[in-house]
Amino acid sequence: MSIKNMKICLMDSNKEVVSVKRLIDLPIKEEGIISKSIEWYNDPEPCTIHRSAVMKRIYFELMEYLEMNKQNGINLLPLESIPYSLLSLFDIEGEVSFFTI
């Protein structure tokens, strides 16, 4: 599955749907983009090319993590099960407690 086509369902602590969106529609924090641009490209003011590459890589890492869990039969993921180093890059609404794909 591509990052453009993957849809995720964001759920609250009662497992009620908060929203359904494409993976690439999850907002990435600006400081996450900058920190990864510095880490991967030594670029504190990323140009459009570096910004796009950073965002794609972040989305791809989340997609890989979600697909790995899905292959292991885990479709409903508590947010705290997602590695903090990855989850902290995203600007996710406060009421979201679970991801499902």
C-alpha cells in the first residue's frame, strides 16, 4: 500500500471514531520537520525538496510501523504503543487514543 492511499481511523479512549483520514493528511509538527531535516540533511532551513523528502520519510516510517502491526494481526493500536520518537513528530488531536488501519 502507498502512503497516499493508506487510510487511518483515529479513535478516542472509548474506541469511538474521531476522524478517518489518509495517512498523508496527518499533520507533522514543524519542529519535527526541522529536526529531521537537520538530522538527515544538515539543513536547518529546509528547501522544498528537503521538506518534501523529510515528510515522505516520516509518513513512510509510520506506514511501515502500522503495516508491520497489521501483518501481526494487530489492527487497533493504542497511541502509547507507537514509538515516541515517531509519534512525537505528529500533531494529533488530544482526544485520540487509538489508530486503526
